[in-house]
Amino acid sequence: MKKTPWVIAVAALGVGATGGYISGKDSGAASPSAIEQHVNSRNRSLSRNEVSVASSIKKTKRPTSVEQIGRLPGSTNRIKALMDFYAGLSAEKLAEEAGKLERLPMDERMTASILLFGRWAEVDPTAAMAFSNTMGMGGGMVRPTILKSWSSVDPAAAARYYAANPREFAMMGMGMGGGRGQSAASIIAGEWARQDPTAAAAWAKSLATDQEQTMSTVLGEIAKTDPRKAAEMVGGIDPGQRAAAYHSVAAQYGELDFQAAQSWIRTLPAADQSEALASAIGGLSNIDPSAAARQLALMAEGDAKDRLIPDVVRDLARKDPQAAADLLKLQDSESAQRDGMHQLMPVFVAKNPAAALAYVNSFEPGTIRDSAAQFYVWGNNTSAPTDLIKVAESISDEGDRNRTVGVAAIRWMKEDPTSAAAYIEASPLPDPQKERILSGRGMWGGRGGN
């Protein structure tokens, strides 16, 4: 079967994202050939994964419906079967299948939607987009998939549609929880830059809105394979829009050649160097968190460093949670330590719960210890609920304490409802919270969850 651009993105959805590190690298200079080898290694690894997935599919009679596919054993088998099924359908048949998606359970619907609309956008993108406009809130979930797949085969046409129908994409860049997500223009530009960087950059410069984010996306995409070229291109954009571009380029540059990235960063305006350096160290952390930790120690105190600390702690914790814990404890910023606990404790608890608890208890009572204790309990799936209750009760902040005790109590209810109910009734938890937990409505009123 012909390999389509959306296949790669959805393969990870079913089999899970696999984390790993490229070992043996430090912060020394990498030659252009080393950069090329690193990029080629990524591509070879991806190709091997595709072959592995394909070879795992049993040779059975080809399913003729999504319902039949849903009964196949193995999630990888189902994803491959869905890909094959949708790939063989006409645009009209894809429209029919889109109308059936709501019959599926939510987890299956999400996977099928990505595959279906990704394929539909390659054969009839305007019809796929029109259908998404009939889906209410669900349309907002599939519209980025349509736009990305469309842009992967015809970015110029996708750009024209975007220009003619801007209101369809007005909410796309808003993100979730009030944060800023990827705009429609950035999605188009990112795919365009993979095919024709010059055309993508020219289009980004022509935009009346979202120009800064879109150009940053283009340069970040170029920097994945040629950071030197991307760094040179930054000088050609509006000075007021360079900060975001510095961030995108530095992140990729730092991963591919940290020493060269440092040299480039020293040429930037002084006001932009700290943020760019943090981005470069963040890129380095993706492949060598120990080297990133050493670079972190050399950074001047400030907001850029504070934002970087949790990322380095997260990456280092996957390799050596005790080293990550020690690194976090050395930091002067209380806010960075609290944010870092969120990244550290789930990994630390999973690998060594006894050491994680000792780490919690190594802090004096206060906000940092509260954060450590809270995330120790929230991330602990092995200790007895009664032990977790004791840790939760030691949290000094009343709100955090009640929430964390509630989490442990819910788990206790599932193991020993009688004892847990007696504890909850006698506890100082607020009455509404007691009622929700005892009635099985979770922490916030939902069934079956926290």
C-alpha cells in the first residue's frame, strides 16, 4: 500500500509513544556530518517501526466494516486494518463512514476519526471540511487533522481555503485551558516547510495575522535538518517577531549541535539570549539530560531558567530519578521546585517509592514539601491507601491536603469500602467532598474517577 503522510502520525496513537534517549552524547560540537547522521537515524528508526507494525498484522480475511475491525485482537491490528479500510474507500464512502463515527465508543471514535478524516482530506478536503462544520464541538477536534493532512499533499490549496474561510479556524489557536495552541496557519506552514521551505516562509511573511507564530513554525521545521540555515533566516524577518523564532530555532539547534547553538546565541541581542539559551538546553535535554543538567547549573537565575528546570528534571528523571531529585533540590526558585515536583514525583514513585517518600520527608514543612507529598500520593499506584492517607494528612495547606486525602480515600474505597467509609465519615474533609466520595462520584462529582 502506498505510504500516506497521515500514516506516520496515527501509528503512534495506537501503539503508544515510545520514549528513549540517544546515549553517549555530550555538549561538545557536532560536525555537519554528525547532524546528518542524527537526522538519518531518526528516519531509519521510523521506517523500521513501520515495517514492524506492518509485519505484525495477521493475514486474515479483510474486514468490510468498522464493526468487524473493532473485533480484531490487538490495537495495532485494528489501526492497520482501519488504515487499509479507509484507504480503499471513495470520497462518498468516507462521508458515509464519517456519519457512523458517533456509534463508536469514545476511544475508538478518536482513533477512527484521525484515520478517516486524515484520509478524506487527501481525496476531497473541502468535503471533509464541510462535514466537520456539521459536527458541533466535535468538528473542532477533527479540523486540525483535516488541515494537516490536506497541507501534507497540497499546502497551497489549504492556504487558499484558509484565507477564504478564516472564521472556520478562529478557535483553533486558542488551545485548551486558556493556553495558546497551534494556529491553522502554523499547521499549514509546518507541512509546507517540509516540502518547500522558501515558499512556506514567503507565505508566512504575507499573513496579516498569526505571522509571528507561523514564521516561527517554518523556521523550527527547517532547523530540524539545517539549523544553520534557519538561524541565518531569522535575520530576514521583522525584528519585533524574532523572539519566537529564536526559541524555535534554538530548541532544534541545541538538540543537534549544542556547542554551535551556544555560539549562535552569543550573537543575538542580549535581551533574547537567556530565553534562547533555555530553549537550546531544552533541546539538548531531549537527547542528553545529564549534559543539560550541567548546562542548567551554569545559567543565571531568572524566569528563563525557572521555566526550563521542570523540563530538564522530567527528562533526567526518566534516566535517573535520584539525580533529578538532587538537581531539583539545589534550585533556588520555589516556584520552579514546585513545578518540578509535578514532573519528578510520578517517575520517582514508579521506580523507587521508598526513596521517593524519603525525598518527600527530607523537606521542611511548607509549600515545596506539600507539592512533593501531593504528587507522591497522586502518582503512587503501589502503596497501600492507608499509607498514602498518612502522607496526605501531613500536607500543611488545607486545600491541597483535602484534595490529596480525597484521592487516597477513593482508592481505599475500591479496596476496603467499609474501613474507608468509616475513615471518611470521621475525617475533617468538607461534607460535600465526603458525600461525593462515599456515593462513588469521585472528587468532582464524576462517576468512577478522581
